[in-house]
Amino acid sequence: MTIFGFKKKQEYSAKEILKQLDKCAEDFTFPMLDNGYVYPIHSKMSAYRDEKRWALIIEVIGFNYRGGGHDEISNCLHIFGNCIDTKPGTDNENFLYITDNNTENSTFDEEYLESLNPQAKTMLLRGKELIINHNREFYLNKGIELEEKDKIFVWEFMRGLEPEYNNELEATEQEISERIPSDLPKIMELTEWKTEY
């Protein structure tokens, strides 16, 4: 059998992989892209394998509105496989926090931490300064519907970073190699998919 260039028989089956994924879905540790608490910003799925090992990482970058501010902007890594050191699914160690305030002003409103502070000019994305765009036309031209006339919400702002800042939103190779074997070949990467019901 030849799959993705590997001619040897692998030591795991599709049934074993699906069993792990189904168990995580039952335990609510499989990603819900329609999670009612998280405004999705970006997602990515990466698959890795060789003859003996497999791993699947689904990244869900989003804003959890229950808290607000930078503490609720995260990349949640859902990790599955037969060569991982943690339980399949996700845990607190797999939340990557990638944004922060710059020194001049708070990025978000002081009261609810859910919309852009009109005074904020920059923020940090992975430690690098990023100019904050307050121009409503910028978001509308990207197809982002703005919910309010007098503010730009965190999730609207973050969606405006796509696709130019996708690399900064996604996990780095270092962050991935801390969670799966670094010598495991990547065989597939998806950032867009459609689910039909």
C-alpha cells in the first residue's frame, strides 16, 4: 500500500485513529468550531505520520468572550496521536497566548475588554509591535461585518489580521516540536475546509 509516499504497512489503522478522535469528541476534548463561547478567528489542521507513529494537530484561534482582553485571545491546540506525551485532545498547557498590550495604552476598552480602545495605536503580536487599524472601511472591505457603529470588537479586529498575519497566529515549529516528535514528517496541512451536515 502506498499512502503519502510510504510503501510499508503502517502499524496503526484508520479504525484506531477514528476511535481516538471519537473518544475525544465524547469527552468534549475535540474542537468545536461552532463553540458558542468562542468567536473563531482562524483554524489550521496539520497531519503527521510515518510507519509507526501518527499525530494530528488542530489549531483553533479565537476570542473567548466570557473573559475579555488579551487573556481570552488564544490558539488552542487540540493534539491527537499515538506518540504524544499528554492525553489526546486539549489541556491547559496547549493554550497559546499570542497577544499583549503595548506600553502606551490598553489595546481594549477598560470596562469590558471586548472592543478596541480608540486611543490604542499599537499592540503586541508574538512580542512584535502591530499597528491597530481603526478604519471601519478596512474591515468592511475584508467582508467582516461590524456589529456596532461606534466600536470594533476584539474578534472583528483579530479577523482583520487574516490572512496577512496567519503565520503569527499559528503555532510555531518550536511549539509543535514541544508537543509531538520533531522528526515526525508532516504529510498534510489545511487552513480551509467545509463541513456539510
